[in-house]
Amino acid sequence: MTTITDVARAAGVSPATVSRVFNGGRVTPERAARVRRAAAELGFEPNRVAQSLRKQRGSVIGLLIPDIENPFFTSLARGVEDAAQQTGLSVVLCNTDENVDKERRYLGIALAEQMAGVIVAAASRVGTDLSPLAARGMPVVAVDRRPKGASVDAVLVDNQHGGEAATEHLLRSRYRRVACVTGPEGASTSEERLAGYRAAIRDALADGTLPSDGPDDLLTAYVRHADFRVGGGRSAMADLLAMERPPDAAFVANNLMTVGALEALRAAGRTPPGFGVLSFGGVPWAGLVRPSLTTVELPSYELGFTAATLLQERIAGSAKPLQTVVLRTGLSVRDSTAGPGARLPAAALE
Amino acid sequence: MTTITDVARAAGVSPATVSRVFNGGRVTPERAARVRRAAAELGFEPNRVAQSLRKQRGSVIGLLIPDIENPFFTSLARGVEDAAQQTGLSVVLCNTDENVDKERRYLGIALAEQMAGVIVAAASRVGTDLSPLAARGMPVVAVDRRPKGASVDAVLVDNQHGGEAATEHLLRSRYRRVACVTGPEGASTSEERLAGYRAAIRDALADGTLPSDGPDDLLTAYVRHADFRVGGGRSAMADLLAMERPPDAAFVANNLMTVGALEALRAAGRTPPGFGVLSFGGVPWAGLVRPSLTTVELPSYELGFTAATLLQERIAGSAKPLQTVVLRTGLSVRDSTAGPGARLPAAALE
DNA sequence: CTGAAAGCGCTAACAA
DNA sequence: TTGTTAGCGCTTTCAG
């Protein structure tokens, strides 16, 4: 391995000068050129480990996500990676598997590896403890979910708005018994999406769009909590369909549960758009699904990109007050919410 | 930050003793206990950066994959991660985007970060150069694809066998004009899968399963090279369908291209199993696709797990001769290859 | 602008 | 078994 000392010797200067050349110190152009030439000839690459030890700060940032198989998080990861490139930081991807213990281990590694900073989509709102990092002055940005009581920058999705827009769309499409399959109780994302649903329903009751008889039904009876996974979505939907007066549409609060919900619908012989289905978050290769699925579009890439940008500011020493950035969702209207009586052209179904 | 010296002072021993306690050196139980207690009280965690610098070897392994959004690679990544846990190594996931330059950059980082080793699914068979790592004695395992001329351990899929089994299955299902949409020319995976296809066709011609008139058609005319991406699969299939005498089934050499191929079929008003479709590699949430898709199952998780195990042996200093492990594929028969005249029960289509 | 020197936290010879 | 010592490769005062 060629070291800074080898280069120094070859260029006839001191190691300090070589270091300055590579770190923007003041060096006369002539000597700088000599150093660069020597470095190139010897194939010198600064040893990042030594740099990290000396500077007490590494050049990688940790990205902790709960599920690497969820396309939402892979897309987020790409955003982080792209933003990190700009500063020459590399990204270590750690898959916490929605598991607080695994997450804690990775946070420990982040510390022990002296990472430059950490971006974390917390495995749990209450179980995730970011304080050891804060205590050691390591910059942290929370993304998608904000752990309770953590004083860190955060980049979040406007879940409530997304849930509201979704539910409003279903009502506008003339569905009248709109259910909501949301995530686990206590998860901020589920609660917020549910809150959006409730707000939309409440508004519709208030302005007469929905008949006011049995308002309880719509605000509570048609709500199911599940686990954000395929199986949970399936059982929740099966449960809804078994009701005496089942819903005629559902807002499903994440992509995986939507897959399960569609399976349950199919098993019951009901299909969109006769039964309206709206997914919070797209499914991969949505093009294959017939009829095509109306979805709330999440800014996953931007979430990652923004978080990484914020983190880099902190790493660079920014002392701004803590920020929370909230990114808006979009709505992609497709066939699965065409309306309870809609007839789709054959091409949309085959 | 508490260092080994702090612990040593608190326990009334030398730093070396503390180091021994944490690295399995010989220390009297009594002193060891004292050290551990002190370490716990002070919340000591060994500084991995300093360890790496001193030992000239880090405790992370790099995993370079071409496409983090492909479920095949995420599953492989999980296998690597699980295997790595056993030795306490962490995994840095690097997404090379099928881009040789990006890949080279990451390989440089692996060196500069003194990673313990690297597992690489090469972006290119000829463009990927692993020699700098070999030159510096860094253990490398190639996975899924083996770069040309690299003398490294490798864990591969039996692509040829998979392609052969797939094609045989289509023929057995009474399809007679079986096409093959394979990957880019020059990629070992595409060539091998294609070779399997050709072998099966040749056998069928030889034993009379296929009429021997126009053998050229089957061996060459029905073959298309595409780019392993959705768009490529779509155009290749469109091209096949536009032939004067189009195929009645296709073996598609990866999951993404299958998605495209299905889109092209749908656009042409043809659907499986009337037109047989067999995908090399499963699609995520396959349960949503109707009719359900027959696939060659890839041992992606095992690929990763095996590669990581091999790598760890090398890291531990194993001097065995170079190994190549080849893992077999499976075949999951579903509805999309039920036969050209098959009538599926309604439930399979709705 | 440049070089000498100190030291980041840890481990591995070597001595005791 | 234990402690002392000498660095791993780099950056950063501090003099010059």
C-alpha cells in the first residue's frame, strides 16, 4: 500500500504538504503539481481509515431502514445515495427488519465505526432510542417516521393529507361505504393516514355527501388495524367483507396490505372497480395488475434525497434550529376506483 | 468517548490487558472480571476505526450489486447479511446500477476503507476489473456472474439447467413454437440461459417431439436479445408477435423482461396460457398476476448466504484452492403454461 | 508556505 | 500472565 509518506518522499516534500494538497491547504502550485504527479505514479489513495481515526469522523453515512424488500425504501435509499455522492460520502445500508434490537445493534455500529451521520426510518416510534448518538454529537435525520421525543431533523410524508385526498377521491367516485385498512395502532404513519380518512368522512357527513344515518359506521365500524404486511391486509379485508353491511370501497394504508386486500377480494368474488380499492403507496410493476390500481404516490426518492441533504448540512456543522420537512403526496387515479357501477373497457381488464 | 485507556485506568490494569479481555487473550479470570465491570460502567465500546487501522483490516464487507430494486438482489443481500451476522461483520450495500464506472469507484472505496472483503455481482463480464483487490490481498467472491478472467471464488446459478428445464416444460405443455427472450449478448447469464433453451430445442428436434421442418426457426429465428429490463422485454415480445409465423410460447430470461413481455402480449390481445409464458426468476407479489406465472425459481437467498460464508472463510485465512459453487434452480409450475388449448377455471383468471 | 512532531485508539511484539 | 513500547496512516498545531 502506498502511503502519504511514500508520496512525500517521491515528491521531495513532507507528508504534511502531501496532506495539504489533498485537503485544500495552501501549497505553491509548483510543489502541488509535483505531489500530484508522484501520487498518480504511485497509485496513491488516501487511507480512509486513518483519516477517520485522525479526524474522529468517518466518510460513510448509515441508512437504517426497516425493510429492504419494500420498494418504498429501496427508492428512498437511491435518493440518499444520489445526494451523498455529491459530498463524496458513501452510504451503508442497514436493514433493521422492523426489529428494535437489530436496530440498536446497528446504531452501536454507527458509533463504533465513527460514521459521519445516520439517517433512520425508525423501527418503532417508542422503542427507537436515538439519544446515544445525540450524546456523542453524531448528526441524525429521521425519515418517514419520527421516533417519539427525539430531537432530530426529520423528513416526513404528509400522511394525513394523503389519506384525506384518497378518501375524498373514493367518495367523489360515488362509493358510499368507504372502509379504511390502516397499520398498527401507535405507529405514527398509520394514525395519520387514518386521521386523514376520518377527516374526509367527517366532512362528507357534514356537507351531506354521505347520509348522516349511522355515521358511527363510517367513522369507526369500517376501520381495521393491521400490520402493514400482506397477510394483515388480507385478513382485515376478509373481516370487512364478512360484515352484515360490508363496505363498497377501501382505502388501504400501505402497498403490501393492498396486495393482501386484493387477494381477499378476489377470494370473495369481488373485484375493482365494483369494489373500490385505493392504495397508499404504489406497488412495483403496477402495470401488471388488472384493473390498474389507483394509488397515493409517495415521494420516496425525494424523501431520501432531502434527508441526505439535511444530514450533510449538519455534518458540515450547520447549527440551524431543528427542521421538519413535510413532503406532499400525489394521487394517481386509475381504474380500480372508477366507481361502483363503472363498466371498464375490455382492454382494461384483460 | 471512553477508550481502552480509560477502562484500563478504572480497572487498574494496562491497556493491553483490556485489549486481551476483548480479543480472547489470556487473562486471569479475576482481572478479566474487573475489566469487564469497568468497561460496562463506562459504557465502553471498542473503536472499530482504530481497530481497523491497527489490524489493517476492517470489519465490514462490501456487497456490490447492480440493481437494488430487483427483488432477486435484495433477497441475495439478505442472505449475505444473515451469514455475515455470524462473524460479527457488517455489510455495506453498494448499488452499482449496472454501471462499470460506479462499480470501479466502489471497489476503490472498498480498498480505501480497508474492508474485510467484497462480494460482487459484476456489472459487466469484461469491464469489471477485480485485479486491484487481488493485488492487495483483499478476499473477493463473485456472485451470480463471474467476470472474465478473475481468479476468485464464485457462487453461481445453474442457468443452463434452468433454461433447459423451462424450455422442456413448455414443450411438454404442448407449445410448439417456443421463443426465447434472453439478455444482452456477452452477459454470461443470458448466454447460459439461452444455451439451455437451445439444448432443449435441439433434443426435442432429435427425438421427434418437434417436427424437423424448419429447425432453423426454432434454434435462431425465435431468439431475441434484450437488456434485462422491462422495456427490452416489451419490445422483444412485440417483435416476436409481429413475425409472419409468431411463436406460441416464450421463455423469458429474467423477471423484469417478463413484465414487459406480458404487457406486449396484453397489447396484442394475447394472454397466457393461450400463449405460454415462463419467467426465469419470480416476480414480487406474483400472487397478484393473473393467470399465475410459471417461473424458474432462483436460489437468491442461498446465493448470498453461500457467498458470504465462502468470503468469511477466506477472510479467516483459508488457503483452499479456488471454488466455484453452482446452485440449482427449481421450477414452479403455475397457470401461465397450462398449454395452448387449456381452459382455466374462472377463478384462475378473475 | 513548509516541515517537524504529536497523537487519534488500538494491537502485537517483546520483556519481565 | 502482564506491562511497556512502538507504531498503523493520517491531520494538525506550532515553529520557522
